[in-house]
Amino acid sequence: MNGQILKLGIPAGSLQEATGDLFRKAGYKITFASRSYYPSIDDPEIHCTLIRAQEMPRYVQDGSLDCGLTGYDWIQENDAQVVELAELVFSKVSKRPVRWVLAVPNDSTVQTVRDLQGKRIATEVVNLTRRWLGQHGVEAHVEFSWGATEVKPPRLADAIVEVTETGSSLRANNLRIVAEVLQSTTRFITNERAYADRWKKQKMDDLILMLQGAMAAEGKVGLMMNAQKIDLPAVLGILPALQTPTISSLADPKWVAVNTIIDENTVRHILPQLKQAGARGIVEYPLNKIID
């Protein structure tokens, strides 16, 4: 160890556990202790700090943190001057990006963005919303909402700009979506100073490689089997065409070993077909990381 430390920001709140899980799959053991803002990690060259994703871009920009994970939405909201090193497509509900949408009560007369001229809009992303309205030539009263934004229309606001993944919370509050303001995914960010430091850049590149390897392996498994050469075309015809299987020779010249990676949810459909096609000794095994 050379005494150098990488100051890494971990997003508190909804992404915290998902981030911890991803790091663990990538080979880093992160432990969150209650009431502590400094999670422990089993790499002595990394120091973790728990920070809300909303504030992460600011602390990375000013160098308080070397790098961190935050949403593209919060980079835009803070107008942060940061370097985006990687997009990490994961979230607490799904693999889909989160969406910031403009929503109004079901019985509102607002049908398009232009109908918001002079209206009151509540949101957590004030800067982002003002910029977006400006692009549409609309002036409205945009005010910061401390939470529970969905309950504000119609009494406290004419419309809201709120984040959603499935839209179920908006529907439950009798709101309908008028327009999409922004799609956002998680980004690994750093600042110019840390990125210019050779040791820190290498440390971050290595970390991202492991994280992306863990994400690539999610939902996939390895499959290996033996087959007679005469049955090989039939066996390969069943395996998904996206991955090129590895074919290896066995001691018996009439037989070969086949090794491939497939989606976990397809295994149950093709295993019986593989056996019927002549595959034997079929083994399914879990994957931690896939690195191209």
C-alpha cells in the first residue's frame, strides 16, 4: 500500500442497498453501520462516505470527494462540472431508467406544456424544471417541494414534476402524466483533479471494471455439457445464438465439451431440449462477473 486514499461517495437512501449489493457482487465488501456516515469497505485504499445522491455532484465537483455514484438527474439539477466515467444501469425497482415527468390532476385542463404558462409547479428539481420550461418558452412559478409532492395538486400546486419508475404512485394519487422531462440512470462521476491523478484514475478504472463486470453477469449463468460430435449441430442449434459457445476436445475423440453463458430465465426451457438432443453431464453454474 502506498498511503494513497480514494474518497468514494456512496448514495444514501433508495440506492444505498442496491449499491452495496452491486459492490459485493463486484468483490468489494461494503458494510453499512446504523448511524454512521462512513461505511466500511474491505479495501484499505478506499474511504467511503454516505451522501445523498442529490448532493453528491456538488461534493465531487469541489473535491471533498474524489468520485461517487449519483443520478444523471442530480448532475443536471446541480449543473455540476464533473466527469462522467460510466453509466451504471441499476435501480431499486428495475433496470429501466427513472423518469422525471410532469403530472397534473386527472381533471386538470392542462393538456400540454404550454398550458402551464403562469401556473404553479412543485418539484424537487427546480433548476431542471425551469430549464425545461424555458426550452418550451413557458414561464411558470416553480417552487421546491420537500417531499410528498404527489399530494400537493390541486390545492397547493397546479402541477408537479416528480420522479417515477412505474407510474403507480402517480395513478394512486389521481394524477396523469402530461410530458416526460428527463430520463435518468446512475453515473459514476469524478472531478478533473482526481481524474488527472494517475493513481486515482487507475483505481477508479479498476473499480468500474469490476462493477460493470458484476452488472454484466446479473441474470446470467454458465452452462457446460458434453456431447457426441455427431449430436453437436443439434445441441448448438438449441443454444442462444448471441453467445458463441466454447467447444473443447475430450479424451474420447467422439465427444466434445461445450461451455456457454445464457440468460438464467431461459435455462429451464432449453435444458430438456439439450438432453433430448444428446447433451450429457449438463452443469449450470452461477456467475459473479463477466468482463469482455
